[in-house]
Amino acid sequence: MEVCANGLTSALAAEQGGAIRVELCDNLLEGGTTPSYGQIKLVTENLNIQVYPIIRPRGGDFLYSDLEFELMKADIQCCKALGCDGVVIGMLLEDGSVDVARCAVLIEIARPMKVSFHRAFDRCEDLKIAMEDIIALGCERILTSGGKPSALEGASVIKALIELAAGRIEIMPGSGIRDHNIREIIQLTGAKVFHATAKLPVSSAMQYVNVVLNQAAVGDENNYELTTTAAVEQLIKRANGS
């Protein structure tokens, strides 16, 4: 179980719950962006499991400018200096194919860290061709929902990708994986490793709330979500058939 952790608190809960790795992200509502230097530093100092920060300078698409590319390179160098085990990347071209040339540069900068390819993969026009490109680049795994909104909806595609990969790369289902459906996803895909946030809402302890501002906000600004140890434990328990 890899857990997508939105900070140090979530990362610690993931480790305590039995995760083998955290994908460290900020801004999960935007699909995850690169966490701060401080978050990465504290997580690497306090965790004993693998830490893979996402390298994504903004939300939105995965077609990046030259300036954004420079930022991604600098963030990878920071991750290497802080002792991360790997990074998670994903860059596409206008036509929906993998930006092989610039991904290769990021992977070279990352060495000897390992590299995973995130769900930019699901935005590719042809997933089979994209997978072969990512294998040739030397990535160790692909996070995917099979090009669908959730891993359950994309289960048949994930199964086909696993079979086509034939052990050359790890195909890791993610998106919408919960304790009530993980067994079904395992049965439908044959996957061995999974990605989930395992997060639950946290109610604010604030006694005063500016009601006008809170009503005008998109969502409830006084509450947030964190990964919980219990949720991670339950996912792993269900995955193992208990």
C-alpha cells in the first residue's frame, strides 16, 4: 500500500498504518502539487518508509512551460539533497503522448533516486504506447486508474496493462480505492500494489468562525482532511482478505 500523504501528519499516520511508501503531495484538491521544502525535510527526517514527493508545479494539465520545467528540475535536486527515496513525475506533449525528452532529463537529474510516473499517464491518447515509452525511460511504476475516473471503473484496462507489462514495470491502481472496494479491484485487475489517500475529514477546533466568509468560500475553509492510521490499516486488512 502506497499512501498519498498531504503532509507530515498524514505521512506519519500512513507509516503507522502499515504503508510501505508515501507519495508526498500538497493541494490534493488539485490532484497534488509539489510539497514545500519544509514538508519534504521533516517527512524524510521522521519516516522510516520510502518517501516519494510529487514533482508537479501546478494543478491543471501536464503540458509545462520552459520555466515550469526549470522549477521541476530544481525541486528534484532538492528532493535528492534531502535524501528522498524517489520522485513522482509526469509530463505530456500537446498530442497526448509522453514528453519523453524532458522526462528523460528529469530522470537523469533524479538518479540514483527511483522515479514513478503519475496519473498524467491517464491523460495519454494511447495508454499502451505511453506505457512502452515510460518503460523505455526507466521508470519503476505507473500510477493509473486505467484512463477512467476511478480504478474500479478502469479495472479492465488496468488488468490489460498489467498483462502487457509482463513484469517490466509495476502498474499501481489508484483513484477511488476504499476499504469497501479494494478486494473487488484486486480480483478484477490482479494488481499487487495500490495507491490511496486513506483520509478522513477533520473538524476544526476553532471557536470563532466568520460566517460570511465561510459561506462565500468554495468548500468549508474551517475543515480539512488527513490520512488516518485506522483507514490505512483497514485498507491493508481488506486487501489481504480479512
